[in-house]
Amino acid sequence: MRQTLLTEYRKLVTTRMWWILLLCMAGYMIFLGAVMAFVLTGPDAQGAVSPGFGSSQPAPPLDAQTVARTIYTLAPSLGYVFPVIVGALSMTGEFRHMTVTPTFLAEPRRSRVLVAKLLAAVPLGVLFGLVGTASTVLGGAPVLALRHSQTFLGDASMLRTLALCVVALAVWGMVGVGFGAAIPNQVAAVVVLLAFTQFVEPIVRIGLTMSDRTAGIAKYLPGAAGEAITGSSFYASSGLGELLPAALGLTVLLGYGLLLAAVGGLTTIRRDIT
């Protein structure tokens, strides 16, 4: 198993795509962090959040610590698409370039290959988590300081939140591997991931929060579960529902990854390759 794990890890880090996506994520999160800090600390900051649909009451202004936490958790809220795509590419790339044949010849136990890919995605997911979180802070903290708002970077609870952001993004890498196993076509997998993470889930989440009967369902969507790990998010601060407890959010997100991997193991991994 150790050799299989090392092999799968080397496959991940010896391609160009992972660091290209890492650089894109860094730039994107610096931009988002700066813009969001500017918006949430401006004179019209109260209008940047809402108390939720169906409420006629104005949104209460966010306190300085909530503003900082909302900014610093933008990576798990909006930037998780990068590690999840990298995870998916680690599986779909095998089928696109047909390297899956020598992979399964070298290790005939296909389930072991899938497990190795899931585990190999963790350290790379941690790297994406570190870079994404640091980039958000790099973009947001200077703007907060310029706006004469506290950055809270020396606060123990804020440092814990930043560490949990890294955990959340690391788990998203595993989810991506599971998704790639379930949908091995690379183009289809990337298109579906982009559509779901950037459009479908946010729209569904907003729709579910419009009714008290369905608002609780929104907490169990993948993106919401990832945000719950950190205990804060832009969506929650905007009044779009509450988050699950951190431990339950981690369990739910891991469950999505393992479920997708199981589906892939029962379909893609078992089928005849040639």
C-alpha cells in the first residue's frame, strides 16, 4: 500500500496542472479577500448582508470580529472549487490519457488504487488550504487595517478558524477524487463541478432558505458542510441559513467524498478498461 500511495502522490505533483490551479487560486483569493474587506467595512456595509428571505427587518450590522471571520473563511466558501478540481483530475486524467491501464497492471487491486488516490489528495489539499487561506488573509487583512478595523490575527479563536479552513479544503481534495471516480470523463467532470459549485448549489441554497420547512436541508449541501467545518462563511453571515456544528459538517463532507468514491468503485473502477 505504501508504494501505491507514493506512486499516486508522485502522479499528482509531477504534472503542471496542480500548481497552475494553485497560482490561480492564490490570485483569486487575494482579490476576493480585498474586495470583500472593502465592501464589509464601507459606509454601506449593512447593505452587504441580509437577514434572510422573507424578513422585513433590516440586517443588524456585523461586528468587527464577524467581519474579519467572514473574510478569512472565503476560501472554504468560494475557493474550494480549486482543490476539488485537482482531486477530480487525478482520477479523470488516468482515463483521458489511458494511463489507467498500466496503473491497474502495476496494482491489480483496483480498490487499493482508489484508496491511494484518496489519501494522496490529502497533502495536496492541505497545500491548497494553506495557500488559499493565506491568500485570503493577505488580501483582506491590509484592507481591514486601512479601514481602521481590527484584523484579529493574534486572536486564538481566529487562528483556530484559519486552521479549520485548511482542514476543509484538504477534505475537498478527497471529495474531488471521489467525484472523478464516479464521473471518469474529464471534460464532463470539470463542467459538472464548475456548474454545481458556482451556480447550482448557490441557487438551490437560496431557494431552500426561502421556506422554513426546507431551510434545514440547505445545511447538508456539500458547500454548506464544508463551511460548517470553519464555523463561519459569507453565506451564513448574509443570512442564507445556519451552519451545522463543525464536527458534523466534517462528517457530512467526508461522507460525500466516500459515497462518490464508493459509486466510482462499484461502476468505473470495476468496468473493463480496454
